[in-house]
Amino acid sequence: MRKRAERTLATMALAGTCFMGFVPMAMAEEVEAAKPEAELAVDVLSQYVWRGYALSDDNIVIQPSMTVSHKGFAFNLWANLDTDNDAADGNNWNETDMTISYDWSMSGVDFGVGYIYYALEDGADDTQEFYAAISKGFEFVTPSFTVYKDTDAAPGWYMNLALESSIPVNEELAVDVGFSVGYLIVDELQVDGGDYSDFHDGVISVAMTFDVVEYVSVTPMLSYSFPLSSEADDLLEASNAGNGDEDILYGGVNVSFAF
């Protein structure tokens, strides 16, 4: 009986020791997972293209951004520096955007909602958008669908369907390819004041991310933007006058520091 009791006490002591060791580890992992994350990044691109619109005149643009996220919530500041802005009242720092978002997953599906404020220079009116997104990752491709609602300067809707895939090159590198289709509904166009509702822009993109050192990565990228309908062709040609054609090939590099 005494030996059995000693073995029982020894077993309980060992279990207690393991439990006491496991609790701090579990708490440390929980604290680690709960820590806020931050990213500082900058894009250097041959042109600023947004939803098919050429917003720079074949000028190199520099686009820094800062993102802080915690438990699905995120805050982002983004800016555009046009290195050769030739607008009449040209300001090289001609756009600053603020985005507040919340992302979550449920049953293997990712969801997101957010708010974007566009602070614009060069005589353009500031505007704001709300958006909602849904995506689902599969083995070879990740489809996503996002709906944006502009409530100020250009009241209307923009809907984007995208497909993204990562093609492995080796154990460390992969080529990221993407294709997206945009549909635009605007109550009153700034070009001619009329209504507009049509398939708008398509984008084909390719990129490859290189991890330089811990926390730092460099991503060369190339994109091709083109109109999806005759109405979109006419609109983009008129809007992009002096800033390039409606078919735009552009690219550059992203440098990211995430921690």
C-alpha cells in the first residue's frame, strides 16, 4: 500500500509539474497571438492606375502606407507622391487615404467590411466609401468579391470579382498571379454628367515576393489594365486624356517591413 501511495503521489506531482509548465506556455502563446501587428510598406510604380483610370501622366509615383491591426481590426494610412505632377495647382502629395476595417472568418470563408476616406488635392473633391468583401481559399485559387459604395463625390457602386493564385517555383518562392473584373455604376459622371452602368475594367497582374531578411520583403510586380466594354473604353479614353491610353501596362516594386 505504501509503495502504491508513493507511486500515486509521484504521478500526481509529475502531472502537476507538467500542468504548471503547460499553463504559462499556453498563456504565452495566447498573448503572442493577441499582440498587435504593424506593417510599413512603400510601392514605387511607373504609373498610378486606379480602377482603369490613369491618375498620373506616365510619372513615377511613390506610395507609402502604414497598417496597424489587432484581432481583426485594422487601421491604414496610404498616400500618393507624384514625382512630376503637372496639374495647374499641382501638389506632389496629391492623395491621402484612411481605411478602417474589420476582417473575420467563419466556416472556412473570409469576410471583411470597411470604410475609406479619400483626401484629394489638385482641385478634386474628397470622397468616402464603404465596402464589404467575401473570399474563399481553395487549393489552387482564391476567388473574392468586393462591393464598394461611394457616398460623396461620385455616388454609386463599384463591384470587383477577383481570382488569385500562387504558383510555386521552389520551396521558398512562388509567382502570384491575379485577374479581376470591375463593374461600375455612377449616378453622375464627372466627364459628361451622365449616368453610367457597365462592365468597367479588367486587370491582369503578376508578382513575386522575396524575403530579404527577417520582417523585410521585396516584391517586384507588373500589371495590365484594360476596359471591358465599349462604354468603358470611351469613358477611360476621355478621362485619361493626357495621362495615357485606356490600355495601361505598369509595374514597379513593393518593399514591406512587417512586425
